[in-house]
Amino acid sequence: MTPRRLILAQTSFLGDVVLTTPLWRALRDALPETEVWWLVRPDAAPIVVPLAGAGRVLVFDKRGGDGGPGGLARVAARLRALDFDVAIAVQRSLRTALTLVLAGIPERIGFAGAAGSPLYHHRVAHRGAHARDRLLALAAPLGVVPQPAPAPQLATDPAADAAVAALLGDAGVAEGEELLVVAPGAAWETKRWPAASFAALVRALVPGTFGRVAVVGTAGDRGHAAAIAREVDGVADRSPVLDLTGRTTTAELVAVLARAALLVANDSAPAHIAAALGRPVVSLFGPTVPAQGFAPLGAHVRVVERALACRPCSRHGSAYCPIGTHECLAGLRESEVAAAVRGLLGADAGAAPAPAGGVA
């Protein structure tokens, strides 16, 4: 029987949400009569709302107002009221599994070996070369096996597009101007290329290859933006550095990345977002490696990394380098990254990336 209403429970990081969009798309295309909903963290809602519509996105603020047993019970009650037929636990967490059980959802799908796997009716092996493929396997119990596998894909929010157009226009960035975007932040300190290295890269590319650079990230990344500005300011009549750290919402970050001629980022959410928007991306990998299955996907993506015996040292990164050298990223030269940028631009010449903003 075709489900009437299905929910994808994915309350992990933004990059993980982006890598779940192929699963959403596969279900939407194969089950046109089924309402496919999302359950996400508050910061991820602006990413999926342009895809699914605000009416099919629910928020689980597990680090805030929905924290603790009481919050879990409230979220479960909201789910129960919507009478879902099927739930897919994208995350391998016990909290997710308990929420879906308390919601009384009669058919639950999740990964074998997950903390909550005894609470699922269908247990799917967690295997595949890339996270996208592992997540797509969760559709198999519903008879959905997409061939070929869809790529991550995002759309921008029109209001955010307008806000970013005004923001960039006020900073003197013309529509269509070649804008380099750099994202120096990451959730874990060991995944950050040093700010001085980002600054040297920008100095090599701006002005010249690009006219302007926008630095994106949270307010905590303002020190990186300031370091870049110190290195680059003074080489032109106006500052080529536009500091957007802490100045954009999630939806506006997506809109900025949609305007990027190219993004340079650590192994972090902006790389996944930009790649899903069809933008060229150079992603810098340190303690993690693409073979773990979490590299951004796209025809216009290049990964720059160093071959070291100590890599990978973790699955996600950590606060401190286990051997105390941070060599995997500290030893990555800006000349190597600049060469990757220019090589990617050359490879894309005459075959521009698909325009961002829509979803097929």
C-alpha cells in the first residue's frame, strides 16, 4: 500500500541534511500520491522549506526548547496529531527512534545496528561508498530504488535572494560579478584550514582571478574574516573583502552561495550547500577523508588534501589534533589550493554550472 503521509527524521548537521535531499527527491518522484515531510533542526528548516514547502517541514529543537524528555514527548505529540503512516529514521540515534515510537507511527524504517534499531520494523544495512547512497537505501523497503541515484539539490528562498541582492548591491557587488566566496569555519577545530592560509589564498586570487571575495560563516568566524581583510586591503581603491560572517540567516547563506562564482571551504556545510546549488567548490580535507563518504557531490567539486599516514584520524574531526601538529591542514599550501581553483575554473570554461535556484 502506498503511504498517505511519510516523514523523514533528520535532525543532524546541515551537511547531513543536504545529503538527505536525494532520498527526499527519490521518494517524491516514486510516490507522487504520498506527502513527504521533514523533521529537522531549526537551523536546517530554511534549507528544506524551498524544496518541500513550509507546510511539510516540522522542527525538532533538540538543543533548545524541545530538549529533555518533555521536549521529546511534545514533538512526538505533534507527529501523532499528523497521523503519519511511515517514518524513516535517517539518523542512527536512539532519541530519533524513541520519538517515532512515541508518535505511534505504525511503520518505522531505520538502519540496522543503530542504537534504536530494535524499534524499527524494517532495518536497512548501513553500507555504500557515499552517505548519499547509504541514505537512499532507506527507501528500499517502500520499493523505491532510484536508478541513477539523484544528486543533492537545493533551491533558494525568494525573500532571501532579494535580501542578499540588496546586501551585495550595497557593498558594490554588481549582479553577475565574479564573486569568490570563502568559508573558513567548521564545526571542529581540526577541520579548519588556518586563517593565515585563507588570507594568503585570497591575496593570490583577489584582485586578478576574482574582483571581490565574500567571507561567510558564523559570528565566531569574524576573526578569520578580519585576518583575510588585513592581508588583502590596500591592494585596490576599495576593499575587495566583504565580511558576511554572522550577518546572514541560513536561507541568506544559501542565497549568497548561489551567487558564488566559486567557493573555497573546509569539510563543512557550505561546501555541501554550494555543490547542491551547482556552484564550483574547492573543499579542503584534513582529519577526514572523502573515502568516508561525506565529501560534497557534484561535477564541479574538487577536493584538496594531503597524503599522510595519520589520516583519517576521526570520523568527524575533533577539538585537538591527536599528534599535536595539525599537519594535515597546516601543511596544506595556498599555492596548491589556488592551483585547484584555477584548474576548476579552466575545466568549467565553456561549460558553466547549472543555474541555481530551482529544483527539478
